[in-house]
Amino acid sequence: MELHELIEKNNRILLLMEHFGTGFTVADLTIEELCRLRDINPEIFACFCNLYNGNFQNFYEPKNSEDINQIIVFLENAHRYYTDEIYPEIKYYIKKLSEINDTDDIKMLEKFFELYFSEVKKHLEYEQKKLFPMLRAMDFSAKGGSKVRHGDIETKLADLKNLLLKHIRLVDKNGLKRKLLTAILEFQFDLNVHSMIEESLLKNLK
């Protein structure tokens, strides 16, 4: 399948491509052709496409240190997306909603999100300083490994989403609540993929 067809079927593939740093002008290139141009392992790229299409089975097992490095670069780019784009976007929508909703609920939501994302930042910092160097130093030919826990930050993000969907009533304007929920849902999906990649790496390496 040509990449533009894949993107048309699922626009989340654009985010995957951004994490790989491929750019979005794909002409009539297939996955294999794009990967050859960008020096990306096409098996890794295809595996991650499956993840972004909701297929979490049969994760690709890295065969060498270059595979590991490509995956870590992908994860590092995802970190930048969370801190430089998702965090400011969600914060902005909550702030705009607070300007038209002077309630205890929106104040609680603001506090919850700030505390939550401070925890996310600590987690990402741990991965940058500890986990990724450990992964790069691992023996890719061996089995076993250690664990990394994402459960808390994923659970609390789901709590934030459920507060908005089930409990907090807000005066809305210009689709702010929809935009906020859309940003949270996109973050939730990408964070889930991120977690799957890291946990699969650690499961197959030591």
C-alpha cells in the first residue's frame, strides 16, 4: 500500500511519521520505499503502523543495536510531542474554559491536570536519563528483562477524561470542551502505544 492511502485510512499515521521524523510529503512512496530513503527499518515502521491501527499483537523484536536506536529516537520524539505540544494544548483549553466557568469544578480540573502532568514530566525524565541509556546498553540477543511502569500516568489520564465525560458540566464556547476532549483522547491513544513499545522492548531484552 502507498503511504498516502494509509494516511487517508487513518490520519494518526501522520503522528507516527512525525515521531519517526520522515516528513509528510510522500508522493506515491510505499512504506518500504520511504524507509529506504530515511534509513528506517521497514519492519519496525510496519509494526508501528499496526500499533497505530489498533493491532497490538506480534511486536517486532529488535535484531541489532541500530533497531533499538531507531525505536528510542521514535520514543524521544514522542516525549517532545507530549511536553511541547500536548501539554500546552490541554492547558490552553482548560484555561479558556475557566474564563467562562468560574466554578469549583474547573478549578479542581486545573489543579488535577497540573499535578498529573508534573508526574508525567518526572516519568519522561526518568526514561530519558535512565531507561533509554539502559536500553541502548542492553544485549539485544538475549531474552528476559526488567519492567517500566506506565500504569499510574495512564490511569490518571483516564480519570481526567472521565471527569469531563461523566461528571463536570461546563458552559462551552467555540467547541472548547470538544477540543479539550479530543486532545486528551489523542494523548491517551499515543501514550498507550508508547507504553506498548517500551514494555515490549523490555520484555524481549535484558
